[in-house]
Amino acid sequence: MASRWEELERWMEGQHLPKGFEVIREPDWVEKFVRGLMTKALPEASEVIKGKDTPGITETEQSITVQFRLPPGARRGDIGLYVREDRLRIVDRESGNRTMVPLPVLVQPKVCQAAVKSGILYVKLRKRRASKQYMEHYIRW
């Protein structure tokens, strides 16, 4: 049985879209597109998501920086930082609270700089480069 993604790909192939629509196959582009649509459709929900305690994310060409306000009185060893290519997880070991921070782009999890200044955790991550290499695959006939 075909997956829903394969069904979508077959449907897209039948739509005869103009050249340049190969970008739709890139998951990062699709995620940003859907996130933009959701923000336009539900602006009040996006305001709730952008509350006071949500982390700030700044992006440059090669890296992203996440700023996260730590709980008052947090000390070295109280906070755990875990990095995945698509998100951060910040764990308060004292209270057991966990915060998941989805990242706007894929990053290299092994390349990370983290520091605390004035009660704010700054996490700098290097973006993962898109592969420009084509992979040849067998076609079943």
C-alpha cells in the first residue's frame, strides 16, 4: 500500500505544474509554506504561540541563534540542552519541566555553542547545507 506522501507525489506529477516547482519536494520549503498558511488562517492562534516565554530565534546565512529565558535562580547543572537536527529540547532538571523548540531550518546537531548571560540561554547552531548532489535510483518497470 502506498504512503500518503507517495500518493501526493503521484497527484503532483499529474498536475503539469510549470518548471521550478521541484522545490515542493523539499521538506523545509513545504514546512515553511504550511506554517505561513496556518499563520494567515489563524492569526489569533499564532499570537498565543508567540507568547512571552517562547524563545527568540534569529537566523543568518550560515547559522541560527535561539534565545531562551531560563527560570529565575537556575544554576549550572540545573539545565540540560539536547539538540536534534530539527529541534531543541531544554530540560529543567530541578523541576522536571521540558521545553521543545522547533527550529525553522535543519541544523548540524554536533556543532553547537551554548552560553548563559543575564538569565538567558543563547544557543548558536550551524545550518545543515542542502545537498546539491543527485542520487541515481533504480526504476522498476
